[in-house]
Amino acid sequence: MGEPFRSHAPDDDPFARWFHQADRNQDGMLTADEMRSDAERFFARIDANQDGRIDSEERMTYESEIAPEVQSGSQWKRRRQESTAEPWLGDDSQRSERHRRWANDIDGYQPDGLQGAARYGLLNLPEPVAGADADFDRFVSLDEFRRAASYRFQLLDNDRSGRLSMQNLKVLLPSRPKEGKRVKRPKNAPDTRIGLPLPERS
């Protein structure tokens, strides 16, 4: 839902910290109700004046102070405009080599790849808080945030079991280089983190 969990030590696992926090009954599985409850907890943190909605000022505070990583200009990758506008010098082989180096430098994603929070999250959502604004009125109500949590749970629940395990979710996280090693993404590999279509209502 857009809440940042950062490492506090080399062996700290921020994703596991979030999962265990959201897993209220500690049964090793997340349900839709638990995901909604965790979303409500984070909503209360962003909703500084406690009026039941996230306004533009609170959203700006979120983007600049709580989770500045969601900003497109942050350091892990270049924006699409920077990638396409960059002048290329030299022949095609030099261009190909330079592009290959850039792709590896950003953990196997292309220079115009994932943006904002999508670089860190389970779903390809550049701005998860603003993305919950279903009616586009520039406010995110608690009901909209709850519905967004339910919708995103369904996107992650590929087998429609109604339960999410940490092991199954962890493979959806974007890989990042560790100990100086670069992770290369397969060429033309689809981004499976976008989620499958929702099931039809029964």
C-alpha cells in the first residue's frame, strides 16, 4: 500500500517485517481482511489531521518525507525522458555496449523500466497512495484505501485461495544486486508483478 520498510542492519529483512506485522494471527498467511487492516493502520499514519481522507498536502508529505523513494527522479534508475533524450555517440556496437551496462547497473531492468514505488513493491504501482484515488477527485478516502487493498490482494492471490504466503509473495519482489553481483533480467521477460485479471463475480 506504499508504506516503506527499510533495512536497519545487513541481515534485516524489511519485507519479512511487514509480512509478520500484517499477519495479525501469526499463522504464516495473509488474508484479505488482514491486508485491509494493515492498510487502515498505514492510512491513519498518512491522514495527519484524522479527517478520514488523504488530501493533496498529506500526499505531498507522504511523497517527500515518508516515502521519497516513490519520486520518479530518485537515484535507482533514470526516467524514460532521460533515457530517450540521451544523445548517443559512436557506432552501433558502442551504443549497444553502453545500453547493456546501463541495464545491468539498474539490476537487470531497462533504463526506462519500473518507476517510483514499483521498484520496491509487490505490484507495478509507481504511486500506491495516489493510485487508490478511484474517483480521481484528488482525495483518497479510507473507503477507497480499503477497496484498493482488497483489489491488490486479489491481484496477488494468483491461485484464488484467499491466502498469501510470504514465500509466494517474496518471488514477486524486484531483485536487486547483492555483494556487488548484478542480476540480469531475461530479455523481453514480462513483468509478472502487474497481476492477473480479476475473476468474474459469481
